[in-house]
Amino acid sequence: MQPFQHHKSIMSSAAQIAMAREMMSSTVDKTKMYVDMEQSKAYADFRPRYSEELFQTIVDYCKETSPSLDLAVDIGCGPGMSTLGFAKHFNKVNKSSL
């Protein structure tokens, strides 16, 4: 278990980012961030998450304007953190990180 992992949910986003930075070696080649498993895991573990309330607000709006939740298009999705949230509500999610 990562240090403080059991307290992660109560840590602020800034504290999570600071902890991730401390855990990463100063010898990391920053031009190749998140290309190996350790760096990718640190990113996934400490990146702030979108709240379920945000997704629910978007879903509620979509229900008012569309008869179905068949498709969501996630533009600028980066590593797909928001795509995973949309996948809980939509039948299909297309993503693009321009």
C-alpha cells in the first residue's frame, strides 16, 4: 500500500499532488513522464478525480435535451479519466485527445 493511501479520499487535491511529487525520483526524465508503469500508477493514484455530482449534472442536462443516453463524445479527454465517468452513464463513449 502506498503511504497514506487509506487516507487518500480525505486529502486535498493539492496534498495529493505534493505527495506524488515527493514520491517521484528527482532523476525522472520529465520529457518522458508516465511512460513506465511506476509513473503511470502514480498519475492514476494521485490525480484528482471528477466528482460523481459533475457527471450527474451533465447526465441530467442530456436527459432534458436528448431522448437517450446512447452516446457521449469526450473531446480533450487526455488520459481518459472523464471517459471512465461517462461510461457509467452512457451506452457508448467516443473519446479524442486532440
